[in-house]
Amino acid sequence: MNFQVEWVYEKGSNQVNEDAYVLDEERGVFAVIDGATGLKGLPGKLASEVLKQELMDFQGESLLQTVTRGNRLLGKKAASEMKVNEVSQIPKEHRSLCALAGIQIHESELEYVHAGDCMLFIRFGDGTIHSVTRDHVFPLDDKAIAQYMDLWKAKTGDELNISGWNKEKIDTVKQDIFREIRPTLLENRKKVNVAGGYPALDGSLEAAEFLEYGWRQLENVTEILLLSDGMQLLGVKGDFTDVWNETASYAFEYGVTKLMEKVMEQEREDYACIKYPRLKYADDKTGIFIRLVK
């Protein structure tokens, strides 16, 4: 099977792009990986790069075995960095971790591994779009974002009027607000790889238990889409299903380059992150759009 691939990879507002990606057309292996830095802990780039390298060194075993091996290696490297015997001795909020949506395309089937808030979609020949994965992080982020907005309203009024404010003033208020919502962010991070929380690759034994893994028939599938959460369209009303469905529809219609440009345009309109409520001005962005040529 041949592929036509469009991909994007763009740094957000932080100094380092903690996303990573894999494009191996020869073996049909593709992945988007979203690293997350521990709160005053290890950098997310550690996790995303370890998993990327394992997938690039893919030796033909199952995708699940490859990702699981990468997770074990991450645990060893994290423990070494923190000078402890094993990753379980590192508090969850200090660990380097990553979300992942990884696939291998076979002749008639799609093998996938998923964790966190990277997403995998397929589109059929009749235009129907199906979300293969579920965003487990969105509901937790939503709670922190609601707090963020309540605190903005407490400082500016319900109208959120900041006309005339310069970036320095906005930054000062945002820093104050993040100090206040830090306990919520810490609690969210502690919910990694537990029931009722969210799956992520953090080097722990539990991570392997919470991975989503499976196969999909490719009959009548014409396109495949992989996105990190920084590619979400902003301002979509509804829950995470609505947000991701609209984002995927846009990408399938216009491609991932146009989707990225649209999101970046929205970000530039809203430095304070209140018109389009979110926790980061500009997130790292990775997207892979694959057309199947049979």
C-alpha cells in the first residue's frame, strides 16, 4: 500500500518543542507524541524523544511491544536523571511523561497504540469520520480552565474587559492565577495511570496497563489522521467529543497545514487565553494526514 502524507510540526510558546513524531513510510509506522514536563520536574522532551527513538528503531514486533519497551526505557532514564533506583520513587507530578497516538498500517488492517490526549481518526470513502481514540485528559484540563476563567472574572468582572492592557500586565495576572490553580494542576497530574484518571507513558509499570491498543480493518478507509492536542480548534462549543470532531472534520477537509494555521491565527487573537479559554497561549503542534493509495 502507498501513502500520500502531509505533516506539520510547530513549536508553541515555550522555549522547547516537547512534541515528537515518527514518519516511516517504508514500514507504515507513524506517530504523534506529546511530551509533558513535570511540575518543577523532568522535561517532557525526555519522554517524547525516548518513545520516538523506540518507534524509529521498530524491529517488526507488535506496536504494543515497542511502545511498552520504550516506556520501560523511559523509566530507567528518568530514575537515572533523578538519582533514584526506580521511577516509582519519583512523585508523579515530577515525572516526564507523554501522550501518544501511534499506528502501523498493514495491507488490510491498522494497528494502533494510544495514551492520553493525542488522537487518531479515520475517514471512510463515504465521508464518515470515526474517532478511534478517546481524549482522557480533556475533562481534567476543563476543570483547571474553569478555575482559570473564574479567577480572571474575579479580577476584571464578568465582561472580562482588558482593553488597553499591555502584555506585561496580562502576564502578571496570568502568573498570579497560575499560582492559585497550581493545586488543581498537581491533583490532575497525580491522576495519571489510575482508574478514573488518564493514561500516559511515564516509565511506570502502571503505564503499560492503561495503554489502549487494537486493530481496525481498513476496508473502505481512505484517510488517517493523527493529531497532538495543540492542534485542537479553539472556541468550539461542547465537550471534548464536539471539539475533536470539529477539529478532525476541518483537517480532513482542508489538511493539517490549514488546520495548524487556523489554530495559530486563533491563538494570536487571544494573548490572555480568555476569548478561547485554555491553559497555554500556544501549545506545540504536530499533525500527520495520510491518504491511502491502494
